[in-house]
Amino acid sequence: SELLGYYNDFTHKFTETEFLRAVYEATYRDDINLIVLDEMNLARIEYYFAEFLSIMEMPNVAEWNINLVAAPQPNDPKHIKDGRLLIPQNIWFVGTANNDDSTFTITDKVYDRAMSLFFDNKGIAFQAPFTESLPLPFDYLIKLYQNAMQDYPLSAKTLEKFQALDTFVIAHFRLAFGNRIMKQLSAF
């Protein structure tokens, strides 16, 4: 409810959040929308983001719905259908996390569904020239990805190397590349 909001039975109104407003607004846009969740592991990520983690694993993006209200009303906002909101494909969730005593450990379930970047050193300041913005519609970016996957597919030789690495890791560390990782290897 802190992330998406909640229906208040006393006031008979839905209490929305800034996060939900950003997700809903993206349904009207054709550009890429970044939603940044800062310091995600101050609470257990699975407690508040589990529904999103599960939804984003569904192969059919037409099923990427979040439940908002149990009893839909005729005057619900336009893009809320049957009490649910379809998560638009033009949203990318970006999360930051600190690794210290005040935070929770990030579970494998979360790492499996993320692309992680680790910053172990301090940043070095630099000057960057002003650059005009360049509008990039989401559909155009997806087309670029699709062209890249078609033009540069994962070779059988590279796949064989990953399978050998997977076998080695299983034998020596009792770990394995999960199905998601293998799927992502094929796609990217």
C-alpha cells in the first residue's frame, strides 16, 4: 500500500502514491520512463515489490496487470480496467541499494530479475559538455533491440562455452545459471 496506495473504506476514496501516479502517467506516453527506487533494501524488497517481480517474468506482457481495487467503479480512471492497471512496457524500474549493517540482504530472487551494477570505488568528477536532448520513443528502442537480436544472435560456440562454465560452476561450487540467465543470454 505504501507503493501503490489503497482504497480507504471510510472515505470511499483511493489514496494514491507518487509511484502509482508515475506508473499511470506512463500509460499516456510513448517515451521511456525511468522510475528510481532509492535504497530499496532498507526494507525487504520482496515485501513491497514481489508483485512487480512476478509480473515482469510473465511472457505475455498483456498479463502485466497489478490489482488496485477489489470493487471497480464506473468512474475509475480510463486505464484502470476491472480494478487493474496494465504496467506499460515503456517503464524501467531502477533501484539503488547500499551494502551495510543498516540494510537487508538482497535475495537471489531479486538478483535473478535484475541487471546489477556494483560501484565499489568513489566517483571521479568530470566536466561534460551540454548536449541537446534526443527524444527516443520506446517503440523505436525496442525495434533497435529486435534488430540487434536478429543481426547478432548468440552463437552456438558461445552458448557451448556458457554451458561448459555452468557445468564447472555446478561441479565445484554447487551453483548454476538459472533459466532466467540462460534466457537473457539468448536475448542479449
